[in-house]
Amino acid sequence: MNKLILAAALALPAVPASAQPSPSTPQATVGQQAAQLRDAALSDNLAWTLVEELTTEVGPRQAGTEAEGRAREWAVRRLTELGFSNVRIEPFEMPVWVRGQERAEILSPFPQPLVLTALGNSGATPARGIEAEVIGFDSVAALQAASDESVRGKIVFITHGMTPTQDGSGYGQFGAPRRQGPSIASRKGAAGIVIRSIGTDYHRNPHTGVQMWADGARPIPAAALSIPDAEQLQRILARGRPVRMRLVLTPRNTGRHMSGNVVAEVPGTDPEAGIITIGGHLDSWDLGTGAIDNAAGVAITTAAAHRIMQAGRPRRTIRVVLFGAEEVGGGGGETHFRLHRERGNVVLVGESDFGADRIWRVNFNLAPANSALADRITALLAPLGIVRGRDPANAGADLGEWPRAGFAAIDLNQDGTRYFDYHHTPDDTLDKVDPGQLRQNVAAWTALLAVAADAPERIEAIPARRE
Amino acid sequence: MNKLILAAALALPAVPASAQPSPSTPQATVGQQAAQLRDAALSDNLAWTLVEELTTEVGPRQAGTEAEGRAREWAVRRLTELGFSNVRIEPFEMPVWVRGQERAEILSPFPQPLVLTALGNSGATPARGIEAEVIGFDSVAALQAASDESVRGKIVFITHGMTPTQDGSGYGQFGAPRRQGPSIASRKGAAGIVIRSIGTDYHRNPHTGVQMWADGARPIPAAALSIPDAEQLQRILARGRPVRMRLVLTPRNTGRHMSGNVVAEVPGTDPEAGIITIGGHLDSWDLGTGAIDNAAGVAITTAAAHRIMQAGRPRRTIRVVLFGAEEVGGGGGETHFRLHRERGNVVLVGESDFGADRIWRVNFNLAPANSALADRITALLAPLGIVRGRDPANAGADLGEWPRAGFAAIDLNQDGTRYFDYHHTPDDTLDKVDPGQLRQNVAAWTALLAVAADAPERIEAIPARRE
């Protein structure tokens, strides 16, 4: 291990040699090679280059649009140039919703504009907008408890108290206003809904995101206010006077269009040993250039697989999948699972889709028989400052079906403290990626692949989980 | 001095008692009273209340628009309620330019939208926009050096290297692309100009700001890209292929409209002692709610004057002026100077117009005969963590004419490290104001006024400066 490189890249204290597998274990040679690959990856430039190219030369690449098609062309070309095998596209068709105009203003008592953006699948207003009184709620539960009569014809506003967490756990809990709010408001007869963005920043950049209309919920205009605007609306509502808002949202459904996954492989020497599937997603929301969500994941997993390829043929095939349409419902992940679940012999999966900040934790979802494998990976990751967690790995949005169906999975959890400052906003741009932390990600994925792809033991299935 | 309050508010180390005027000086009693007023102001709530009200109940208030009129109504009502005397409006007329649509996109080689906003007095494109090749420069000097032929018909892009400084000095040097770039580009026959925003943040919030067309420069479309967008354009230009841009900017001049200053006074007991004029500006740019620029200055100077008023009548009259139209050329400051220069007996001026962060430095522009006054003020400010600077006070944009014409001035310099992250952007909102630092400002202004308004000595004129 090159302590100087590690210390420079991560500003971590020097690591005791005991964190590595003991030279007396049978895996000693493999462990030393893996450690060398890991440390060499701390000066990786490929991941940065790929993030820079995808965000600069393609930019925003919403699923099902021609921009996502350009992202696939870029990926096929670059993966081929890099020497990957079996580079191909797995196409699928999907319905596409695109943003239109979006404006809002308080008409009374304090006239002023507000900054917002439509949520995925939002209904549209007429071009001139709608005007209605605003009714505010501090939670989805409070909206649910309100009488239909009190909500009918009004614009619902829902706030929440999301704050940053390292593991990103706030997104599940505090995301309810986006995921459930529009359908509940629609069923109660609301004219529209605006939510406090599901985010943790204080910039005038609203956070979009998908929401699906529940059964019986007619699409209504649904948007997210930037957090400063949501707090402004709360202050105005707190004055106790009726608040009227004009809301203009003109998104539209453009019909069914093509999306696709880009797949590439590092062929293994032992077809019986199975395939390791990793990746990120190629599509992004339209507002930013999708640097942290998820050019980073594309680049990290590609760069790590490339390092393994350049070090010689691994025992197991490594399959890199750059998914389409993650943001708008996960059609790419579904398609890939359907195509490969039966016919392939995938033994292990893991996705990188939580930004570009450093990996702080590893979680496993391995059979008990593979506990030694988990121990070897843990030991190899420890010098990167990565702790072992106790949660079962879930493999991310695009590969999550696999562990639910009984395939082993490993998660390398990235630090999410600032992820929801930028997530799904115009602010998701290249400057948010820290090259040093990006390299730590490549090093961790390289270490994981070096051990898992060459592990001499069988990688076992895990119990399938009933949903 | 209440060390606990100070320590809590400012997280400063406890202050040695010697930082205060010695009890043996003739000014001891005045000094003790001023110190008590200063420390009581560290729990001030009025300034926060005023910033909250102006930004919430009026919001954006561009000079010459009806929103600025609502800000004047708010100010007259609140200053009257607070007990100020002679509350009145000094009206003046001004030409008004207002923003229209603003969009830009790279057409080739990498199609994608860019985020920008028009600079003040920008010319307009047709509604469908203009399309032209982009030519990039890394400074105004480089643009100036380019041949007219190379620039003609193109969209000029200028970048710069502004980084944060505590004293805000980068704004002067790095503001040249905004102040000079458009006129130079116009004279060279450019179709339009986009600059890297004059700012120090990395958010997709462009920085607007005024620019004046030089003689012979026909108005052309002129806008600021957000900093992430400017860096994106630089990366795209760096690929070396021709870059075509579509630019849509539809601002317009709406003719002459009314603006005005709101003036209020704390009457002094001694008409011969002269008037101290302080204040901030009421108008803001249209993009944000003008919390740091400059509801804060309005609130800080009003709250400090109010504290002096509540402590009893000072010797000198304190005049609080809330200026109109600072952002678009300073018509309010000019009007006030013209009205009061001859007929009043102003002896000292100072403006608060650099955000809401803590005051770190005091600069004087006093006659040598008033050195003891400067020393007493310096001593009283030291417990607030304020150092004495060596630069002559300039009294800010609205009161700057006064020291140039020979009137004494004092500057309380605020920390500008993050000021240009938000300045003139949609992000200038209430959440950027830190209540603790705002209170330190009120305490410093209260201390300054307590000493200067009651100073027994004459406050002398200073030499007028030839421009």
C-alpha cells in the first residue's frame, strides 16, 4: 500500500498494516495484488475524464429523449475504445413526459414570483395558468387528514423537515410529499400541488423527481418550490391572510420513445464461476448535466472494471451495465433483469448511484457460506476509511431486483451529506464532483472487483425476499 | 460589557477590559453608556424583523417599479410606527429597464441549454433569438486586443478569475467584463455578449448587475452565465470546434417612472452640532428578495438609530436615509446629495451596503483634529472583534459623494467572503442572513452612533477630493 498516495488523496491517518489480509492466509497473494490495484486506482484519471465527457459533450440526457440517445452513442463508442468486449445496447420502449413552461407567483397579499419546477408526470395548466387559494400542510399525514371540502379547488402546499444525513436515509422518509402528495391532493379535488423540494440546500434551484399517479388520481399540476421559496410561502401563509397563487406548468406527454441500456464486459477465464454485474445509469434529469446523478456512477464502475481488465483476465466475467431511464421509473433495470435473470449466470451485483463523494461504508448481502469473502473485502477496503455496515446490501435502484430475487449483492455506500443539496436540480453539474473523492470510489470498486472476480470459492445465492 | 452575550453571539474569545476606554478619560461616562448600548444591541430583534418583513411582504423591488413603491410605503409606515421624526419621501424620476425572457442554448457541437440572465440595460434579441458563433476571451484586455473582424457578428464570451476576498476587493477588479465588456463588444460589432457571472459561487444562479453603454456603443444583447454554465462553455470551446449558440433576451425600456428615498430622523438637542447621515438602499434587483442587498443595510442602520432614540435624545440629529435606485445607477444617492449638500449641516456620513455578515473592520475619513473621536470609536468597537483599517472611508455607493465633497465619513466593513456567492442572484434571500452576525452589525452601528452623535467636539470637514 502506498501510504503517501492514500494520505494525499484522502487526508486519512496512515493505516496499520494489520488492516490488510495477513500474509499467512491462503489469499495472501491475491490480497497483495488487489491492494496494489486498489492503491494504483487512487491516481485514476479515467473516471474524471468520463464524467467530464458525458456532462460536457452530452449534458442533460432525459430518458427517452434524443439526448439520452446521444449518451448511449457516447457510451458505446467509449466502452469500445477502452477495450471492453460485447459492447451492445439493450433497447426498450417507454412513455415520455417532458417539461414545459413553469412559473408561479403570489398574487395576494404580497405579489411576487416564486421559483419552482414540475415533478415528473405532472399534469398541465392552461397556457395562462390557474389561479387559486393556497392551503398549507406540514406533512402528508396532515393533508390526508384534511376534509376534501377544505382542499377542493385549492393549490395544496406541503412542507417537511428534511435535513442531511450521511447515509441518505432522509430521502425515504421525507420524500413522501413528492411521492404521495400529488395523488392525495388530486383525489381530494385540489387544483394543483406545490411541495417544498425534497432536498437539503438553500438555493433557488428546485428539486424535480418522478411521482406516479395512484389509481383514481387524475393528473393535476404538481411542482416543487425551491427551499427558499417554500420557506417564503410558509412565512406568507403564517401571516394568516388568504394567499392566492398563479401557477403555470405546461408539461406534456410525447408518446412512446426508445431508451436502452449500454452493456459491456470484461470476459472471465472461467465460465462456470459466474458473472458480476455492476454499473450506474446513463440518463439524468433535464435540469442539470447529471454529474453526480449519475455520470459519476457510470464513470466509477467503468473505470474500476477497466483497471481489472488491464491487470489481466479475471476468473469471473465483469459486466458493466449503464442503465437507461432510471430517473423516470427504472425501465432499464427492469429490462435488464428480465433479459438476464434466467439465461445468464450472474452471481453478484452492485450499483454506484449516490453521487461522487467518498465511500464510507460497505454492506453485504452474501450467503453465510461466503463470510470469508466478505471479510477479505472488508479488510481490503479498510485502508480507504471504509467501515463495514450491518444492513443487507440492496444493490441500488437499477439492480435492486436481483438481491430481492436471491442474487448476492454488495453496496459501497457513498457519503450522502451533500448529495441532496444538488440531487435532481439544475445544480447537478461537474463542479460538484471532487476528483479526490471520485478516485477513492474507483479504488474501492477496484478492490471489490479484484477480490470478488478472482475469489476461488463459489459465490452462493441468498434467500429470495418476498415483497 | 456583558461578556457572556458577546461570547454567545460572536463565539469570540472573552475580551480584555482594556479594550474599552479607560475610566480615567474625560469620555468615561459617555463611553460606559455607549458600551452598554452596544452590548444591549447584541440581543437586538428589530433588525431581523425588518429584514424579514421587507423581504417577505414586499420581496423583489426593482427601482422604478411598483414593487419599489410598495417598499417605500412599507418603510414610511414602519419608520413612523417606530417613532422616527420627519418621515418623508424624496421622489425622483428615472428611466426603467425591465427583464424579459432569457434563454440560451448551445446548438452545436454539443446541444444543451445554458442558464443566464440579462445585464442591466441589455439590448434585446428578436423574440425567436439570435444564432451566432461564440468567440471566447479570458479578459476584457484580450477582447480589446482582438480585431473587429474576428468579433463581428459573433457572440462574445468573457471569463475571469474572481475568487472570494474578505474585503470584497475582487469586485472592482474582476467586474470589468460586466462594466466594460458589453460596450467594447458592441463597438467591435459583436452580435451579443455573455460573461461569466461576477461572482464566487458554484450554483446555477447567474449574477445580474448594471452596465452603462459607453458613447458610441449601440445596445446589444448582454447577459451573465451562471458560473457552472460559464465553465461548461469554456470546456466546450476548449474542444476547438466551432460553437454555435442561440440567445433569447427580450428586456425592454418602459420609460420614465418614479423612484424615491425614504428619510427619517432622530432629532438632536443641538442644531449647531450637525447631522449624521446613515442608511442603506430600499431597492433590490428583481431576481432575489434583496435580503443581503440591501434589506440588511436598511434594517441595521434603522435598528441602530432606533436604539439611540430609545436611549434618550442625542446631541446630533441622526438622519436615516433608505435610498431608491441604488442598483441601477444611484439616482437616490444623487438626489439626496443635491437636496441636502447646501441646505443641511451634515457633518458625518456612513452607509451599510455589503450584506449581513459581521463587521470586521472600521475605516475613518476624519479630519486630523478628530483623531480622538476615531480612537474612542475604535476602542468601543474592539470588543466586537473589529479592527481599525488604514483606508479612507468611502461611505458606500449612495453616500460616496459626501466624502468626495469634503464631508467626514466612517465605514463599518462587513465580511465579504460569501457576499459574492449571492450578490445580484435569485439566491439573495432571507435564509442567507445569519441573525447572530446581523446583531453584531447593529451593535457596531449603535456604538458608532452613541459616540459620534454625542461627541462634545466639533466634527470637522475633510479635504474634498478631485475626481
